[in-house]
Amino acid sequence: MDQTSPELQDNQTPWYQLLSRYHWLVFIVCSLGWAFDCMDQHLFTYSRAKAIGELMSIDTASDTASNYAALATSIMIIGWATGGIIFGIIGDKFGRARTMVYTILIYSLLTGLSGFSYTIWDFMLIRFLAGIGIGGQFAVGASLLAETMPAPARPYVLGIMQVLSAVGNIGASLIAMAFTELAANNLLPMSDWRCIFLFGSVPALLAYFIVRCIREPDSWVASIKEGGRKNVGSVKELFSNPLLRKHVILGMILATTGVIGAWGIGLFSLELSRKVATRITVVDTESKDYQKAKTIILEKYHSNAESGAVITPEQQKEIDTAISNQVIKIICDRWAARNLLIYNIGAVFGMYGFTLGAVFWGRRMTFTVFMTGCIVFTAATFLYMNSLVTQLLLVPAMGFFVMSMFGGYTIYFPELFPTRLRSTGVSFCYNVGRFIAAAGPLMLAGLTAMFAEFATPEDSTLPFRYAGVAMCSVFIIGIVVIWFLPETKGKPLPE
């Protein structure tokens, strides 16, 4: 076989037939670990505004809630970056599989703890700590999978692992929709966002199977035997070697554009959908939602009122307003949950599309094409999403392109570094950029304030829309940077 062109080896045999039973086991475990990781992220994305609204006693669709949601997201991203670097180095020094156990336990258990938040500040602290586990998962999981798989199957398996992460995101959407309906029917013992976070602790069970079933890759074991732990995971070597230094710096910039695109723009379409729903909703007093809300509000009123108290006209007006606000809240939550669902349905196809493009076009051309799509469809979504129809058309297209970047990183970053530095190099690319990207949500909030004068009585969402469009320029940086990095299509992993 031609060892310089692994993607072309034995091209008469489909890649999936090259995998042994153990290969499939590693693939399933790594994919589940990353899928649950991404599910955690999107449960937070859906719940952040609701949590902030309750903890601060403010409207979840308000600009204040959006600004605090941006702050909470930035804090989580900083934790993500910190954990990614720490666990990336640990993964090189002490093993991929062992490190995966730690990261899964951290992000799942801390997610459950988020449901017990009492103030906005302990909520943000817990999300920072959960972010540490979230950030550590990607580098060790991608390295473990890349080093275990047969070379011809590697790009397909890595790409599909990222595709399946979108399935985790869809799972988060369905969980959010289920709890939204349970809350609308007053069937939960506590706030729905608290129940959602508690549900997010389930992935901790996966750690048991990793300990029992997964061994370290042979290439990592050989690297440890050859040079010892001191020579693996060396940050000094990563930045003193000119070629590796170039790869890690440009890789960080490339990852930064995608992270800002997703967490600083794309996923804030949930907040945009809530704003749109608030603006266009007309409360129908004959609807089922109205009757449900009326029952909930009247139960609260009677439980707080003195026995036999008569409702005054002023109190009736307050009750009617509370019922209308409850109806709008239910509808806004449905818009946000649907937004998350269709965004990630688009992401599934986008990540798989990137995988095919990377195999047939090469990595650099695929990044260029998909980042161009990011600019076009993210801007279009923020400018023109103003109804159910436009949400259903534009949001999946935006998810297709924006989330495809992460499929590209999963395939590309492990191909830039040798075994002894792979987890460390991938973690630096994928996570150091997050320190910069953490400013993305805050930048969106700042631009929204800058464009405040564009708000009109007919459409108060315009400042938020224009801020999102302005942020799309970040993808241009990625288009430029990718052409200064090597084309790795058809090449073996560096050793």
C-alpha cells in the first residue's frame, strides 16, 4: 500500500469494513463522550436566559438578560479554554482514556450542580468549572480516536464523531422542548431550567465503561516507552520548534474564528428568536396556552391571597397582564427550543458535508467554501429572520455552515502534530483561541449597545440584528489563515 496516501489505500474496501470490533467500541465511546459534552453545552445555551431571568427576576427576552447571557457564556468559554489546555497536556503525559474519565465526570456532575444555583454569580462560577471539563474532552477524545483508527478510515471516523456530536445537540433540543411543555403544564417540581441541568449529569455513567473497556493507543504507549513522560506534552517543544509553532499559532487563530462564529453569533440566534417571538406574538384568550397560563397564575394568586379575598379591578388587571406575559414566555421558549433543534439538524448535514469535502477537495478548500457560507447565511439569518417561515429556512442553513467548522477541526488539528504532542497541540489550537473567543459574546453585547440608535418602535430587534451581521466579519480571518497552513489530505499522521 501507498503509506503516503492513507485516504487512498485499498480504495476498493469501504472505510467501515476496515474497523475491528475494538475500533467500533472506541469510536462509540469517544463519540458518546463528545456528544454528551456538546449536549451539555446546548442545554446551557437554551437555559442560560431562563436561569438568568429567574435568578435576577428580569424578563428573559430583555436586553439585560441577553447581556448577562453573553457574560455567562464568556465565563464558561474561559473555563473551557483553561480545562482544554490543562487536560490536553495531561492527556499526553498520562493517557487519553484515563483523562477522558476525568473530563466526563467534571462536566456532567458540575452541570447537575448548576441546577442548584442560588444567585447569578454562583451560577456563573459553576458554569466556569463545568467548562473546564467540557474543554478537556475534545483534545483527548480526538487524539484517542485518531491514533486508534486505521489510516484510511481516520478522516471519516473523526468527521462522523463530530457529526454525532450534533446528535447530542439535537438531544439537548428535544430535552429542552420536553421540559418546556412539562413546565407549561405545571408538571415540574421546580423551574424547568433546573430540571434540565440536573438531567445533564447523566453522562457521568459513561466514565464506567471507559475505565472497563478502553486501553491507551499503541502509538502513545510506544512514545512513553521511548522518551518517558518528560518528553511528551511539552509546551516548550511545541513553541520552540518553528514548524510546530507555526501550526499551533495559526491553528489557534483558525479555531478562534469558528468559536466566535458559533458562540458569539450563531447560538445567539436563540436570543434573537425569543425577541422575534415577543414582538410578533398576539395573545389569544381562547388558546390552550392562555387557559394553561390562566390556571397557573390564578393558582399562584389564590395561594398568596387571604381566604375569601375579593379580586379588585386593579388586581384583575395585574392578573391579566401576568397571564399574557406567561403566554408570551411559553411561546418564546418554544421558539428558542425549535431554533436549537433546527440549527443542529442543519449542523448534522454540515459536519458530514465538511467530512466529504475534506476527503475529496482537501482541507484548505473545504474550510474556504464553508466559511464563505458562514458569512452569507449567518448575516441573512440575523437580518431576515422575522417569522416562523424564515426561521425554518434560515436557521438550519446557518447551522449547516457554522457548526461544520468543528467537524473540520476534528479532522484537521490531529494531523498537524506528532504523537508525543498531539493532545497538547490540539488542545492549544482548539482552546487557547477560546480565551480570545470569550470576548465574542461580550463583543456582540457591546455592538448591540452601539447600534441602539437604530431601534424603532416597530422593531426593537434591529440593534441586535446589526450587531450579529457585523460580527460575521470574523470568518474572513479564517479564510485567510487556512491558506498559510499545510494541506494534509492523503498524508499519514506525523510521528
